[in-house]
Amino acid sequence: MNIRRLILFFILLTFSSAAWATPVVAFDITAQQGVMDLSGKKAIEALVPLQGEWEFTWLSGQTELDPVYLEQPGSWKGKTIPAIAGPLPGQGAARYRLKILLSKELQSETLSLYIPKITSSYTFTINGKKRLVLGDVSTDSKQYKPAEGIYQLPLVSAPEIEIEIIAANYKDRFGGITKPLLLGKSQDITAYREHRLTQDLGIFGALFIMAIYHFVLYALRRKDPSTLVFGTFVMLIALRSLLNGEMYFSNLYPWFDFEWKRKIEYWTVYLSLPAFVWFLRFMYPLEFSRVVLWMVTIVSALYSLHVLFTSVSHFNQFLVYYQLLLVLTAGYSIYAIIQAALRKEEAARVALGGMLVFFAFILNDILHDHGVIKTGYFIPLGLFLFILTKSVILAIRFTHSFFATEQLSERLASTNKAYSLFVPQEVLRFLNRPSITNIALGDQIEREMTVLFTDIRNFTTLSERMTPEENFAFLNSYFHEIGPVIRRNNGFIDKYIGDAVMALFPGTPDDAIRAAYAIRGALEHFNKMRREQDLFEVEAGVGVHFGKLMLGTIGENERMDATVISDAVNTASRLEGLTKSFRTPIIISMDTLHAAEAEVYAYRSLGRVKVKGRSAPVEIAELLDLTHGGEKAAVKQKHRETFAHAVALFEEHKMEEALSLFDAVLRENPEDGPAAYYADRLRVRVRQTEEESFS
């Protein structure tokens, strides 16, 4: 964002805000020698400030002095009168008088007076009738009681209106009428007060909401304390806006102790400055000096304690020195932000524009407070504009954070996708972990699943005929066919073990059985492509078993792996190994077939076999692939009962009868692997029996 455009924007906004805050008043009429002559005015189209020469009588002393004429508004502090050598002090008592001459037309109007804050107690008399008493007015400081407020007084119809104000001040630095009284139509005065009150409450509401907003930001993200200290700073200025301006707090709670109200007002200054410098330190740690930070913090703490343990008349004498510290700190803050902008810190140029505007308002309030200029207090408005820049900075930061988060999310998604190639997402879901970063050593879960093993037959021999590059290309092309088949049937690959694949099926065993058939189909397609390229064909076996297993992480802190541990895994692996002995593509445990739900599958029982690692034998079966097995599978299905009878005789050790039936099966299908396996074993046993008998 162009810094010049930003500064221009704030200047325009400032002037428009000032115009909104200032009433349209008539400045062409002033009081002369204690008289304001409006007898020639037929109407009052705007609010008229009662400024000019008022009759002034100093009341503090042994005798009442002769009246003089002083320009008002303005504090009597520092003014000189002939009867007293040197300037008047800020503490004391005085009488003000002003006579207003009204035309007949103005007498017919319903007029009112707007009475601003008069420091710091007074009586207000109109045409000899006391209309307002605020606090206890006395020339004796011990009998004096301070109070303050802003009021509207209606005027009676009369050719002359004489105003008399007796004011006393023994607490504040400045005594007297520091802001102009306003004369105007009653409805205009009411509208003016409501307008100013609305402005004050609007600024307070905006600051209060912004403070709460920053507190919520800190509650949601404790790593960024800048939001906490900035929210504290904004809340303090919001509170100060209720104490100044139209003095909403004093009008709402007139009984509130004057001393404590002043203490709170000063604390809003002495605590807001350290909160602000801590905010800048958190925002720009390289540019904002730690020495300056702690100096401001310590001095502010001492000033705050001074306010706590002393009275208003004492601690307000030291405000001017703190205001000097405030101006110096603001200047240094601008310097630090300029350094940050030169370093191209994030949004530092935006912060600089807001800080310059805020600094201008600080100077305005200090100069107005000392009576150098008569503009009003604008720090709340200046802070409001500064907060706009802070909001822009937050928007810039959040936008950058959002983009960074998006990029991080994309990288994380890519990383998770890459990790899922090594650790299946299904493993994370079973372990109830949203991400691989949440996995801990020892995470585990036990449940029933179906385990499928598939392995290329005679891969060692085949690999010797290929170069390393050809080996990897061959395996990857083979796995490219097998992987999708497993996923389509609701399984996932747990690991690759050389040329073998271990897959898990969390659903019913039917998924694994269908996957076993599909693997045979994928292998047929794979071999067809290899034949077209004049490459050797391959054969693979599949073993399937259903049972309980434990899935979890093993290893140590520096290296871990997700794995499956159970007898079911061992059994499935052994069944796949048996496919080589039985010379059949798919062997499945009868436990798996019994647990299947969806279909009745074509199979032949291969009897009970002892599996390494298990004490009890496992009943196994040969899945008949009627789709891809062709006539051979159909012949096996046709002689299924004969084969089952032969297996039963084999288990009953009726060797000759069993051998006769297996030979009969082989005559129908000489390539029947399981029948040949049993026939070969029986012939060996028969030969051994004959040799033992002969010996």
C-alpha cells in the first residue's frame, strides 16, 4: 500500500471527523467590557460561544479585589491583574460576570446555555437567581469540595441576562472556565449535547469492542502477547473517553468520589503508555530498544504509585513531566517504526502512517491541556484512527498467514500423500490417529481381519536372468497390476516383501476371496502383455486366512515401523507357500470360507495340514477359478467328490485306496496339481512300506 495515500486518507478522515465533532458556531460576536450585545440580532442560526472580555474578580486573599476584564475562555492560572504582583496561581477562587443583551426577537425564542466543565466547583447564578451549585465553593481550601459535570440550563425571557459564576479550585492544575459556554436555541443545545455524547459513546463502544476483540485473539493464540497488551492499551483509552469529553461517567454517577475519579483518569495515562510500548516491542523486537521499554515501564509504575498514595492537588503537578516522556516516547516509537519500514518489516509502513496521525492527536491534547491551543481532546478519536491501521496490519498478517497456511497445508497434504505410500492411511485410521505425526511407539489395536499373501513363483531364478534395473522395472510393473485389484476389493497393501505382497481386508472375508480371484485375472492380463513383448511369463500363488491380528507400531524412538503381528499373518504366509507344493494358484483356510457371507465359492478341500508355527493342523481348500482356470478348473469341479473321498482316505492312512482314487483323478486331468501332490506322497509311502517289509 502506498504510504502517501494512506497518510492522505487519515488526514481527510481526521478533518472530516473534526468537522463532525465541532458545532457550527458564530465567531463574529465577542463580549466587550463584560457585555455581549446581541440586541441587533433577530435570530440565532448557530450556537454562540460566550467568549471575549468577562468581568473577573479574584477572591482569594484577605480582601476582595477590584474587578478586571479577562479574555475567556481560559484558565486564570498565569494571568496577571494589577492588584497582585506576578501571575495568578492555579489554585484559588474567583468571580466571573457577563451581561448578555437580547433583541425582542431573541427574547421570544426558547434559549438555553451549554455549561462545559468548569474547574472544579462553582455556583451558577442567572439574573440574581442561583440556578446550579456544583460542589462546595469557598475561598478556604479546607471547606472547599470539588465536583464537576456538564449541564444545560434554560434561560428565561428577558432583555438582559446577567450570568455570575463563582468558581473555586484547590485540586486541579488549572482553575476557571477553560472551555466556552454556548448560547443557542434549546433544541440546538440539546442536539449539540446529544451529538457529542453520541460521538463519545460511539468512540467508547468502538474502542471497547476492539479491546475485547484483541483479548479474544490472545485467548485463541497465547503465543502472540502483542494482542493482549494492545487490547489493554485500547481498553484504557476507552475508559478515558468516558471520563473526558461530555463527562458521561460524571453525569451518570455524580456521587462518585472526585479524588478517585481523578486517580482513575491519571492511571489511564500512566498505564496506557507502557502497554503501548510493550506492544511495539512485541511487534518490532529488533527495532524497539529493551532499555527504552523498561525505562518507560518503571517510570510509569512509579507515577502510578504516586497517584495511589497522594492527593490530586499533589500528583497533578507532575503530569507535565510525564507528558514530556510521552512525547519523547512517541517520537522514539516513530523512529523505531521507520527503522522497521526501512528493513521492510511486514506492514511497518502502514503502522507508520497510523502512528504519525496518532502522534499528532497526542500533541494536540497536550497543547490543549496547557491552554496553548483551544481545540479539544482528540486522543480517543486519534486512537480510533490508529486502530484502523492496526486492523489493516492484522488483515495483512492474517492474509499472509492464510497464504502460508494454505501453502503449508498443500505441502502437508503432499507429505501425507508421500507418507501414505509407505504407511497406509488405513493403518492411521485403525490406530485412531489423524496424521502420521501423531503416531507413537507402541500404538496398537486388535481386531479380526483377512490376510492375503501373494508371491511370484521362482522369482530368485527369474531375477538372475535380469539386470538390477530390469528387476525393479519388472517388479513395479507387476505390482502396478496387483495394487489396484486389492484396493478395488476394499483391501490395502500392508507391505511389500521383495516380490511378495501382504494385504489386509478389514471387511468380510468375501473381499479377500474376490481379490484372490481378481489377482488371477490381473496376472493373466500381465502375462498377455509380456507375451506381446516376447518376455517370459510368470506365475504367482495366493494364500488367504481369516483371524485375529494385532496392528501397531514397533521399533525404537529413532526408527519405528507399522506392522501386523498375529498367527493369522503367519498362517496366510504359510498357505501361500503351500501353493508351490500343491501346484495350485489359490489356497484358502476353511476358517475363511466359513466366515464368508456373500457367496458360495467353488473350492476343493485339501484336507488338514500342519503349518509351521502352529501346533494344531489347519484345514485348507483350493479355490477353483472357474473364470480364469478354463477347462482344468471345470474338470476339478466335476471330480470334486472323488477328490474329497481320496483326501479322506489319505487322512485315514488308507494309502492304496487313496492312491487309486488320486490316479483316477489324474487320468481325467493329468495337470491336477493337488492330486499329483498326494499321489506322489502316497507312492513314496508305499515304496517305503515295501522296503521296510522286505528288510
